[in-house]
Amino acid sequence: MKALHTLATILAVAAIFAAPATAQVVEINYQNLNLSFHQPATPSQLVVTQRSNSIASAFLKDGHGNTLDSADIYNLQANHWFDLLMSGTVANGAGVDDISISAVWQATDNVTTLAAPSLEAGFVNANVLGDPDGITFGNGVLRIEGRIHSLPGNDSILLNPTPNWVYAGGFVPTAPGADGVPDQLTVAGAKRTNYHTGILAVLEVSLTEFGDGTPTAGLDADQLFAQALLHGGFSSTDAQIQVTIVPVPGAALLAAIGLGMVRPIRRWIA
């Protein structure tokens, strides 16, 4: 797996540097999230939410991967908060690599609410780094990868406010970014409605036992989900998400970013 990720990263870097500089992506990294899988009813439910110490780091990048603007929110900082909810259904088929997840992902910035989120997308697990269903488990790491898309009735993944999309952070950096405002991203209305697709990855780094304490060691992803419902499901408090949203037409850029995007997200905010 490590060799695959290394090769994928090399290919992704080469492809991104070959992409047009005018293409821009919105990337948001989340740390310290709650992830749980349980079965209160049929079908089974996978849920990801924010915590009090969750971090959201947002970036606007050009086609070469250079950061044009950034914004950060740390939920433990006074008077600053973001919300996140990813709720989906899980089905585990009889075959190998036959897990399917269909979910809705919603998130806010520092001034919006989940009633009118700043970001909203549908999610379906998919092959991003080579695994057929985009879901792997090994050495205590559950990795869920897939594609995001704007929901029916929405004109973009980037929602409130409109027509210009503004993502406000909870910190005040020393220098303003591309929009001239510190700790804020802006996508003009003429471009905002082009953001319809992207890649989302959930990386869970410490899934060592089921809800009833049964160890998960030695299991693959199919076995993990199949046995979870026999052992009280599973949960963790340090899930990470990386979201990359690209404008259309952006298939080539999306593929390039997708190869190298799934990696441990560790960006400390001072």
C-alpha cells in the first residue's frame, strides 16, 4: 500500500504541475472528527460529525497546486465554530471489495449553520487510489475514498452565501489572501456554479476494536463491516477528512488531484 501511495503521489504531482494555472480548486481538510458505524435500523448507518476540538483548514489553490488563499477554524477557540455532518447508508455485498456507501456531506464555515450550510454534496465511495470500492482497512487504519457531486436542486457544491461564495475562518492571519481579506476564501458568482464535482476521503487512524471491545486486528475492510454489526459497531474520535472540489470541466485535474490527495492530514494551527 505504501508503494502504491508513493507512486500515486509522484504521478499526481507531475499531473498537477502540467495542469493549467487558471484552474482552481477548493480544498478543505478536517481533523479530530467523530466517526461511527452502527445499526439503529436497516440499512446500516455511517456518521461523521465534528467535535469540540475539531479543525477545518480551507485552501483555494491554482492549477499548479499553489495556495492562493486560506482560512482556518478551530472549534476550541472562543467565539468560533464550524459544524459538519456526513450521514450515509452502508451495504456490504457478498463479493470481495463489494462495500457501497451513499451519503450526504454538509459543512459550515464560521458564520453559517447546517440549516443553510456553506458546502453540501452527495458522496459515493469509488476507486480513487486503486482499491475497487475505495475502502481499505489494515494496521488499524480505515480509509474511505470516493467522489462528491452537487445535489439535485443545488447549482454548486459551494452554497451559502450567493451569488459569491465566501468561506470565513476563525483566525486572523498576518496577511490577506487572494480576496484581500485575511482568513477568508472567496469564489466569485460567475465561477461558483462551476464547482459540481470533487473527491472526498475519510481517513480513520485508530480503529483497533469494535464497540464491545473485540479487537479488529487481522481483518480486511469486508470483514470489518461484516463483523461490526455483531460487535456493537465501531467508532473513533480522530477521523480526518480531505475534500477537494474542482470546477467543471475539470476531469483531468480531478484525476490528477485524486491520485495524490489521500494522505494523513496533519496541519497544526498555532
